[in-house]
Amino acid sequence: MSDTYRTVAASATAEFVVQGSEFLGHVRPVDSVSAAEAFVETVREEYADATHNVPAYRVRAGDDGEFLREYSSDDGEPSGSAGKPALNVLTQREIENCAVVVTRYYGGTNLGVGGLVRAYSRAVKDALDRAGVVEERPHERLEITVDYDDSGTVRSILESEGHEFDAEYEAEVRFAVRVPLPEGDAVRDRIRSATSGRADLD
């Protein structure tokens, strides 16, 4: 597996009309299959009145991102005319950890399989262009649980090294941290040493 992968920089939506049918391509960066499926569900609920909501995603799965999970569905469009073309755009551009949904409002004119393939491909391409593509390094999620006494130490280490994290202050303090894979062990060692082994690391 390479040290970096291509994904979208942000969520975006692009829309256009073909012979009366309105197409909306929605893209979002995701870091798990469950996040991809949640995004698909959100779009389906928001555009529940649409004729079709066609999903596709490519997600690095497994603890160390060792395999790629790909999924697409035609959502009622003719077989091979919608989901596969949407997924193919992600594959051709080598984009991972990305979910797309193309929403279609039928406009009264049948586009034929060729027309559908072009429209669904374009919806994904336009949305990707709008979102922008970035190089990312594979990350892992690290959970750190400490007492309040150690929370300032842990927070300052994470902030000084520029790691993204969320903190929950309850009976104990729990940090959920995104760490680049190659740095995971070093971060664990630093936290253990700074807290004299009191930190609970998951």
C-alpha cells in the first residue's frame, strides 16, 4: 500500500439538466464503510422525492487500511447504467475514502443506457471537480482515556504535534485522535511516557 492516497478535500454538490432530467452529484470524504453508508442514507432521506438516488463508494477498510471496499447500486435504473459508471469515475481518478450519491429527478424523456452512463459519470466528475482532490496519508483512530490530572499533558502533546482530536470531559477525559499510520506507535509511546503509563490507550 502506498503512503498516500487521493480523496476529496470537502463535501460538494454539482447539478445540471439533461433533456428535462435533473441530476445532482453529491460527494463527501469518508473514513469508514459505516460513514459512507450513513452519508448515502442522509442523501436518500433529504431527496426522498427523487426518482433515483444512486450510491457508490470506495473506502480503505480494515484496521490498517489493507483492503479497498467498493460498492455501487443502480437504484432502479437499467442494470449497469448508473452505479457502475459512478464508481468507475472514482476508480479512474484513483480516489479513495469517498462516497458519492447521484440524485435524479426524471424529466419525462428516456435517455437510454448510453445517455444515463454519460449523465451519471458527469454528475460524479462535476462534483469531484467542485470538491477538489487532495493527497492524504492513511490515518488510524486512537482513543486515549486519562484522569483530569493528565488531560492537560495529553492535550498539549496532541496540539503541539498538530493531530486532529475531539475531547470528551466526563468522569474521565477521553480523546479521540486521528493519527497518520506511520506515527501511531510513536504517539502511543509519547503519551505513555508523559503520563507514566496512566493513560488508557485503545
